[in-house]
Amino acid sequence: MYDLTSVVTGAGPALLLVHGAGGSIRSNYGPVLVPLSRHFTVIAPDLPGSGRSPVADGPLDLDALADELVDIAVAAGHESFHVCGYSMGCAVAVATAVRHPGRVRGLVLSAPFTSVDATTKTLVDRWLALLDGSRDELARFILSIMCSERYLARLRPSDLEAFLQLAAATVAPGTASHVDLVRRVDLAPLLERVDRPTLVIGATEDRLLTPGLAEQVADLVPGAKYADLACGHAIALEAAAPWAALITEFLTSAPS
């Protein structure tokens, strides 16, 4: 089992958030926590090596992560809940829905992938290699794949420099294990077994994931709905308000 720290906030039906590789609840969901907490009891754990959660002893296991998140939600007093995954967190969310269908009420998968293709794998491998090098180079790479060209072009030089300094200073200690899990994920056998109401959200200006990967996920989940946002991979940074609105509208109307 993993020793995960989490935050519980808000009121209403429970919503379990799962963040992405190299991120944390604050960095991946920070701008949408308040809007979501107006409608849901938000249960927000940091995965191993993120936030205040210690780094795992060995490689991350998708099933073990799913089981641990369920235990956290139940310990918080919620026998059933919605699950919202982002990027790598979508894999954990899908595993949770398949392993614990009686507990998951609805599913939102934002910037998901079935498995990384050759193009995305090249970027992921570069990310992993840079972890042992210059933090400045790593930060510049992270911004280049996480943010859309349009978003970066609007930043003033001083703002860009501040972003780079923040990215360099906040590399999650567990990033290597997260990226390793990204490289191993293959959701194809699981997606067709998802039987919960599901919304898949793609980012049309994503520079980390190859175009079409999110739509591929939606095609494989029976009855899934699909929506997209005009932003890069860092959805919370570029499109927080519409993202929160999509999540809230879908989950508040999803059948129990």
C-alpha cells in the first residue's frame, strides 16, 4: 500500500481527483478546486512522490493505486463517488472504475491516452532523461510540451521567466516513477469494461499527446461522451473555467 496524503474540501456528492505525471493536486487541479468544491465533496490525494506523499519504494502499480484511492475515499466517509482523472491519472481512474464498479458513480477523463504512441513516447523519454540534468533545461522542456504555442506566445518575458523558475523549483520527487508508469500503461483491455457514465475531454492544442489519442479513448469506452477544449495539455492553466464547467455539468446530470 502507498502512504498518500490528501485534502478533503467542499460539500455534496464525493468527487475523487487523480492528478498526472510529475504533477500534484495543486499543480494539476489548483484553479478548479474551488469551483468543484461548490458542487462536490472533493477528495484530492497526492500520488507517491507528489505533494507531501513520500516516494514509493518500487515501480508504481496501477491496480494498487486504484485500490488505495478507493480506501482513501471510503475512509473519508464516502461509499460511492465520482472519479476525475487527468493525463496519467486517467489510467488510475479507469482502473478504479473497472476494479470497483459498485463505488464509482461517474467518470471524467481529461487528456487521456490508451497507450503512448511513438511520437509521444519520444517526448516522454526525453522528459525522463532530463530529470538527471539541468533543472533549467527540464523546465523549458516541460513548458514546451505542457502549454500550447498560443498560450506561451501571450506571456511577457518576465512572466515566462517566472514560470520557468517555478517549474524548475517544483519538480516532484516521484516524477521518474510517474513517467515510468506512463510508458507502461496500456488501457485497451480495460476501457471496454468501463460501464459507468463517462465523459472524455481532449485538449485540441496538446503538444505532449498526439492528436486523436483522447478520441481513441472515447471510442473504446461504451457510451462515452466526448468534448474538447481549445488549450494545451495543462488544462487547468489555460482553460480552468470551461474545464470545471464541463466536469460539473456532466457529473451533476449523470445517472446514479
